Amino acid sequence: MKKQILVTLVLMISVFTTAFAEKNSSSTNCSRKIFVDDQIKKIVVEGSVDVVLFEDNGSAIYMFGNTGTTSVTEKNGVLTVKNTQKTGEKTLVYVPVTDIREIEVNDNAKVSSAGPLISGSLTVYVNGNCNVDLKSTGNVTLVEGESTEMVVEKFKSTKGRDTVRL
């Protein structure tokens, strides 16, 4: 009888622990929709984040994955996407832009574009072990930070638009 009570007690503790762990893990692995008020002219990305830019007049930013450690703030046209974790599971963030001027990529972050960004001039600051994969119709100026080594590939498209991969 004592064994049966002990086994039942262990099973109950196991079930409650599993249910509690699943509840806690789902709070950090989810999706969020964030709205910004101003036109975004500069984006700063830091930490374990994957940011995908796409041409659109919309104001909704979508986040997927590890949203519990990722913050998105906007002030005076500067959007900051920051994950406090430098490694591990990346948060995926989709950001609509029109006429973006500056992008700063830090740490383990990745910034890419879903299609060509329509911009007259774009300056990209690269700091640390990050990845940039952008398509742009305008001039792109690359600025590398200290202790940053860049490999740049430029592709000529068939329709007269250049594609740059950093």
C-alpha cells in the first residue's frame, strides 16, 4: 500500500511539474504584434535577433519565437530591437519600412530584406559577429566597427538592380 501511495505521489508531482514547465515555456515562445507611430528612419538591432525588413507603409511589427527576452522600442524615428540573450534561440522580427536611411547591426544579430529596399541612400553599421543580407535599389554605404571583419558580395540582377550580401 505504501508503494502505491508513493508511486501515485511521484506521478502527481511529475504531472504538475510538466504542466507548470509547459506553461512557463509558452510565455516566452509566442508571437506578438507591435505598432509604431513614427516613420522609421533608423533601425538598431542587438543580440540574438533575426530582423527581416520589407517595403510597406504599415506600422505593425510582428515578432515570433523567444519574445520574452526581446524588446522593441521606437523613439523619434529610431526603432531598437534588442534581445538580452546574445546566443541561443533567435527571435524573428518582421519590420515594414519605407525610405530607411540607417541600420546598425550588433552582436549576434541578423538583418535581411524580403525584397529590394527602395531608398536613395542607406548606411549600414556592422559591429561584432553579425550577418547582413540586404537588397537595395539605392546606394549602400558600409561602416565596419572595431574588430569586425566583413565579407561583401555584390550581385548584378537581370533587371538592373544590384544586390549586396554582407
